[in-house]
Amino acid sequence: MAVKVLVVDDSSFFRRRVSEILEQDSDIQVIGFAVNGREAVEKAAQLRPDMITMDVEMPVLDGISAVKEIMASNPTPILMFSSLTRDGATATFDALDAGAMDFLPKKFEDIARNNEDAIKLLQNKVKDIGRRRLPRTFKAATPPKSVIPAKPTTSTLTPSIKQPDRSFQRAAPKSPSGTSIASMRASGKQYQLVAIGTSTGGPVALQTILTQLPANFPHPILLIQHMPAAFTPAFAARLNGLCQIKVKEAQQGDRLQPGTAYLAPGGQQMMVEGRGANRTLRVFEDHSERISYKPSVDVTFASAAKTYQGDVLAIVLTGMGADGRDGARMLKQTGATIWAQDEKSCVVYGMPQAIANAGLSSESLALNDVAARIKREVGCG
């Protein structure tokens, strides 16, 4: 059955362009249009689409406010379109906090090698997100009790920031004995590095996990999130303001420090080099046609396998495609531990499914269990 789409944008040109691209795919049907956020809220209730594409800046009611109203009244998967600017990035993350599932730049060919790839990227995102079914009832979420307050400044505490409303995600599954997966015993293995790879749905997933880690987290963390270059500085800064650990966009030559998460810059690759206390990051432009993703989870995982051998805890979260599978295989061969997010809590069960189907993951975890499980495994909670 075709995915039914509501296209929302105040530009008639962009509405027509998106519609034409989507309807080239027989598995997608555009069932309506809205020219502002207020009309989007109304048509979401009338048409009950499988998913919505939504502009951020619109008259009458902006996209972020529209997302909030739709998620409160008729929860529907939403893909945001945003400009590749700092303001656009900030607005996009606000929309994700409000309940949107993913985003693309309005010039989505900017993150694809050619026009054909851009068309396929949009079509595939719409189909993957549109097949995600959200319950029609939606209760207000409260921040998890385990979330640690934001880092203090020199004189006062940063005001607490509202956690994203993800009450539509299912509760953590229980083991046959009725014990939460997060309460499973630690393996006793020693680690030196945590590496996390993700794509579609990753910004909210990373925020959910990282905000629950303590400032004294004992290892460096590498974050590989498929994201445009214009967005990664704002995303790193946003996470840094929310988390007790330090979060920064990775730079060439960064020396890896415990309690710090390094976000791979958009449009570049991130690798680990060196030995012992002298391990540093190599960040570089990659013009290879062989590697589709920049940053690539495979590239970072492979370098971690070479540099850290088996002393790595690698986690693959929600995302399209299979990036991370080959790198995880290399890590597994060195004795590293691999976990994958479970299907029920994923926005798109692509990357974690590739890991699970290849027999590489030792655990499949609900998103809400990942942070507690990490802390137990590395011995800091």
C-alpha cells in the first residue's frame, strides 16, 4: 500500500517540486497540500496522512508550532525541511524536540552526490518514516528521572531544558523474568572507548542517551551521525548545553579525553589514530565515490578496531541503510562488544537490523534502556 503524504510549504514552487519527486515512486501518494502551519494541523486531522513533509518558516503558524499541535492531537510521522544555516539548524532541532522524526535541507541535493541520488534519498526517507505507525493517543511526557541536570556555569546552574516528548515510543521491554533489560549484569569486560553510530532519528536518540551520562564518565565517546556540515556545530553545542559530559564537534588532532563526546563533522570522515594516551582524531575531507556517507560509521568503527582492538563498546542506533555493519564486523573480530537498538524504539530499523541480521550484536536494546545499560556495563552507574 502506498504511503500517503501531506506536503506543507508556503512556496507553491516547492510544494509542486516535492510532489513531483515523490509521485515518481509508485509506493508514494501525495494526498494533499497545506500552505501554512494552521492549515497543516487541520488537514492532518481531516486527511489522516501516513506522514507529513513540513517547512519550518511559514505564515499564520510556523512549522515548529504546527508539529507540536499535530503531535498533541493527531500524532503523525513528520519530515522537516530546513535551510542550511545556523538559524535553520536551531529551528530544526527545536522541531525534532517537538516530535518531528527527521529532517532534510530544502536543497536536499546538497547532501547527495547528484540529482538522482537526492531524489532517491527523499523518496526513501518518506517511505521509511511513513511506514512508522504512531498511536493516535498521546499523553504529555515528563523528563526521565535519571536525566542529570545540565552542567553548571562559573556562577550558576544552566536552566533545565525540556526533554523531547517521545511518549509515543514504547516502554522498555522486559526479560522473561520481568526484569528490565537495563538491569542486566555487566559483562566485566574492560573498555577504553564507546562509539555510537546513527542516522534517521539519531538526534533525538543521542540526546536521550547522552543526557543521562554522568560528568565523570570514564571513557571518550565517538558520535557518528549522518548530518549536513552546517548542522553539526549547532548539534554539538546543543548537546553540550544539555549534558553533564562535554560534547564538541571533532577537530583534527583532538586528543581523546574521558567524559567527552566527539561528534563527527558533517561532510567529513573521523578516524582514531595513535596508541595509549596519545590517541587523537583525524578529521578529513573524503572525495571517494566508494563511500556514500560522510561521516561514515564504517570508517570510524574500522579505525577504532585498528587502534583500540577489542576494548570498544560500539552501539548502532536508528537509521536508514546499513552503514556501520562492515565496521562493526571488524570490531567484532577484535573482540569488541556490539549492541543494536531494537526495532520497536527505532524511527527506522535499518542500520540496527543490518547489525542484528549479520549476527554482530550481543544485545538488542530499547532506546530508553541504552544509557542505563551503558553505565552499568562500563561501571559508572
